[in-house]
Amino acid sequence: MRCPYCGADNSQVKESRPTEEGAAIRRRRACTVCGGRFTTFERVQLRELTVVKRSGKREPFDRDKLARSIQIATRKRCIDEEVIERMISGLVRQLEATGESEVTAAEIGDRVMDALKGIDDVAYVRFASVYRNFSEARDFEAFVTELAHSVGQVRGPAEAAAADDAEDAAE
């Protein structure tokens, strides 16, 4: 394994342990040249996936690219790293299990949004803003309003007035 610090080809495994419920092996390594320490993961890959972009361009599926986009969406949120890693592994397994060698970028984006919606609403909105290419503040507003309606958090004027009347009567 090449050292990410100095580029040397020699590294020594210091510790190995299973992670993600046995779906991966986490290895702590030390570079024999510079002494730098780093972590690698070994996972089963069922098939080679190709991503078909909106433009029609095809490129190999990159798990790290998926992880980076999810990390950006979840940055500064109180979400356990293990939860994020399990979500990413689950998404990759779902894509591999489809039996198709090609998957559209839109399908990946939809699956990520579904997964984030179940974990954190803010991360969900952050990811959606890039994935759906929001260009104005009203795009955010419409999306958040739609999200709030889907979870029953937004009340129309009539419901808000009725709730206020109920609160006044209770006092």
C-alpha cells in the first residue's frame, strides 16, 4: 500500500479488525520510510459498476467520490461516523445487488437522498441543493416547504389559527 504522505510503496500493517458488521476489514498501517500512520479498508466488490452521467458520459463508479459528497453534506452535523460508513456501504451493496453493470447518476443521487432523509434533514437539504442544482433562495424555500409538508411540520393559515386558539383556550 502506497504511503499517502511520502508515496513510498512499503507500509506495515499494525492492526486489523473487522468493521461494518464484518463487511470490511480496517487496517492501521505505518510507513516504513517516513513513519506516517494511516488507515485502509478492504471490502468485497461484487461487480464493476459504471456510472452513466446526465451528459451520457460513462465513468467507473468511485466509492470514495460518493463518500466525499456525503461527508460534505453531513459536515458539522452530530452524526456518528459509523452510521455514515454503514450508510455508504449499504448504498454500494444496493447498487451492486441490482445486477446491472451500469447505473445512472440520477439513481445514485435518489438513493443517497433517501438514505440522508432518514438520518438528518439538514444533510438531506444540503445534498439536495447540489444534486438538484438549486440556483436561488426560493429553490431552497420550496424544497424545505415540501420536506416539512411531507413530515407534517408545516401548518397552513387555518391550522395555525386553530392551534393558536387552542393554546389560548388552554391558558
